[in-house]
Amino acid sequence: MKKIEAIIRKSKFDEVKDELHKIEVNFFSYWDVTGVGNEKQGHVYRGVTYSTSDIQRRFLSIVVSDEFVEKTVETILKTAYTGNVGDGKVFVLPVDSAYRIRTREKDEISLK
């Protein structure tokens, strides 16, 4: 099992979520986060300069069985892509164990 953590643009979240459901990744957690990226310049909107050093993003936390890792990562990379600075990051980490509280099922079966 692996934990996939993805930091993506908020504007791409609904599209990413829909595509993950299409590949049967139906359970994951997400929350809004603020981060600091490489882009240091401000943007001007209607004559007002806004700082872009603090970036609003959405953080996804997904645990999948080993056979779903590549498919899940590829779906996120394809769907969250805009080609601009700030598209985000994807991290893949090992998961030692997972449990479903209600049934006490362990590991792979607890993810279904």
C-alpha cells in the first residue's frame, strides 16, 4: 500500500476528483492549504499588485493498494496539469498498515 499526497490548484480539484472516481479511487481526504512556492513576483490585477508568495492550494491524501499507485498518480498528473508555474506536487509514501475501524479489517481489504 502507498499513500499519495498531492498538492494541486483549487481550480483543478473538481476535475481531479471526478477523474479519480472514474478509476475507482473513491475515498480520500482533502483540505485547503497555504504554501510558499518558487515564484516570488507579484501579479497585478486592476492596478493592484498582489503577492504570490503565499499560494492557496488543495492537499489530497489518498491511500491505495500497490496496483493502483501508477494509475492514480498518472490521473492526478494529467488532470491537474495547466503547464504553468504552481501546478503542484505529488508524493508517494509507503504505508505499513491500514485498518477499517468498523469491521477491524486490515491492510488491502480495508481500502475497499
